[in-house]
Amino acid sequence: MGMRILIIEGRDKSSKSRIVSGFSNLNNAVFWCNSYDDIPDSKFDLTFVDPSVSFEVFDKINSDMIFFYDCQDQPTHFDPDVAYYELKDKVVAYAKMSWVDKNTRNDSIKNIGFPLPVYSYLRNIANQDILFKQSSFSPLLVCSPTFRSLYEPIKSGVYNSVDGISCLSNPDKKFDIYGDKILHYMYNQRIDWLLSLLKSKTSFYGGLVFSEKNLSLEFQSDIFGDVSALNHSPVKHIDMLSALYDCKIGLCPTGHGRISWRTFDIMALGAILIWTETSGEKSMIMPKEYVEVPDGTDLSSILSGLNYNKLLKAAQDNRFLLNKTDDEFMKIFMDQLEK
């Protein structure tokens, strides 16, 4: 058994599926609670406290190290409450899914990444001897239609539109999508890249998997035009990995955040990673080999100049980054404190 870890949850309701699973999958004993009375009296190696916890916790914590954490996609997410002001001078770091070096919280707390739940699963792929078939290359992108709001287009940048579909929201329409009375403009890079492939007549596998609310076909069509032509049925994860093996090129445009879990699928398999610009976002594990597509750049113009055989050989280095034992992943996490 690894470490004893305590998670004290506040308003961030993604804890169980993200940070709890991430540490549990690495053979740690993880305990979760969301109330003062349920905080255990026993000793822990590490304790993670959501800054949005609305009650004081320090007098109940018996731990070698205390961290803040959140499990949100946005790297700059910050939702402070009582626990933040009580513990901000006592924590050793703030653990996030992804982060940026520039601290927007006006404190001196170091941002680090916690192990994502997918790491332990994907190492079972990364540690296999994978021999790619000697055949043609084609891009793969099967994803939800997540998008960026509050987006400012790059001047003179290329943003694709085809047959009434555009990757940018209509400039005459503004949307209060979060109920916060702020009018947002939207950019869907996933639509942008798919339209680029269609315009260039590039053979590819994939499309958008619509669901509900702001990821529904109706909502997306209201913003970006009739996107039904980009619709794709859901694909099981194992089937997606099989298709990625055949295609050998994984596209990873931005969604709500610049780093998506699709990044790690592509890394583990050793496929070619075609990656959005990360704008300084980081996670605990970062790829070594990838091709960056800057915002405002046409995807197909980038793809047309690539040596796929050379890139596929280099991409095998990404697999080693996920071929780690439980202890090695935990060491990577703890070593972040020293960097």
C-alpha cells in the first residue's frame, strides 16, 4: 500500500472522479469527506483541501503535508472560502488538473499537477510492444463539441467556415451561456479543424459527439450554424484506441481547456500528436514529441508539410512518459515540490 491521503471536498463536485480516482488508482489509501464532523482523527501522509470549503479544518487535520486542490478544466479556476484564508500560509502547494505558471490568485502558492485517473489505465497500453502497420496515415478526431468562450480571434488568422458552418460564433449574436449576465463570444477549434479537413478533402476518421445542454446539436447549431454534418456516433474508448492505431495521427484541438485527456490516449499509443497551442498550460505529465498548431493557423496547411514516418518514430518517446509504476508516478508528483 502507498500513502494515506485525505481529500476534503468543498464546492468542487468532480473530486471523486478525478483526484480521488487519480490517487486511488496508484495504490494509495484515499479517504474522502465533505463535512467537518466526517474528517477522520487518524494520521495521513497527504491532505488535500478544496479552497471553497466553507468551514475551518486545520484543527482536525493530522497530516505531514497539506495541499489545496481543485478538479476543474480551467487552469486558472479559483473559488476561495473559509478554508483558503485559514490555510493559505500552511499549504505546500496547490494541486490542479492543469495550471499556468502565472499565478492569478495573488498569493505565493506553487501550482502543481495531481495524477489523472487515466494514467494508471493508459500505462497498460504504453508498456506494450506496439508495431504500427506499414500503411497510409490519416487524422483521427472523435470528441465532444466543447469550445472556448471569451475568445479573441487572432488578427489575420485563418478561421474556417463551410456551407454556413463557422468555427466562430456569429459576431452579431452574443450568448449569456453561464447565467452570469456576461455576454460571451465563442470559438470551437474542434469545428475549425474538422472544417479544414473537409475543405482540403483530407481523408479522416471522426466527427463531433453531441450530447446535452451547451454540447447539444441544437445549442451548437444556434451558435456555429447547422453542424449536423459533423455529427458522429459515440465510440467506446477501446474502439477509439483501435481506430487511432489504424490512423496513426491523433488530433487534439482545444476544448474548455487546452490540455484534454485525449492528449494522453495519443501519447500512450505512440501515435503522432497534433496539438493545439497550450498557451502555457501544464499538467503533471507533458508530451515530449508533438506538432503544435497555433491558433489562427489552418490545420491542413500544417499537415501538408509533415514527414509522418519520421514523426511516428519520434512519437514513441511519449509512450515512456506513461509507462510508469505506481511509485514512479507518485515520485513525479512529489518531485514537483522541488522544481
